[in-house]
Amino acid sequence: MKKKEFDYIVQFITDSLVGFLMEDYHLPILEAFDKVYQSETLRKLQDKSTGLYLRSAAYTYEYLKKELKLNRLLS
């Protein structure tokens, strides 16, 4: 897979995660972006070796929610 394709997939999933947080938790866009960009989930998504980018946005969102709840960043 080319870098451009990988970057596109990562950006698509990232945008989806922000949208999911905004919808489910009624977060303002900047707060949702902050939670995603500060997360370990995003770091794993950006690391090709983890393979997380091969999963759906919904799967990755569940992973993110678990992380944020564990760190008490979501209720």
C-alpha cells in the first residue's frame, strides 16, 4: 500500500472518530478532535505495523471509547 493511500485511510477513520464522539457524547468539534488527537488509539492507528488501519471506523471507535473511559475522559 502506498503512503498516500495509508494516509487517506487514517484520515478517514480519524474524521469518523471525531464525528462519532460529537454525535454520541454531544461534544463540541474541538473537544472531540482533542480527545482523538491525544489518544493512544490514534497513535496505534497511525502505526502501520499495528494493522489497526485495516479495521473499520466503528471497530476503532469502540477501541477509542474503551481507552477514554479507562482514562476517565468519557463518562
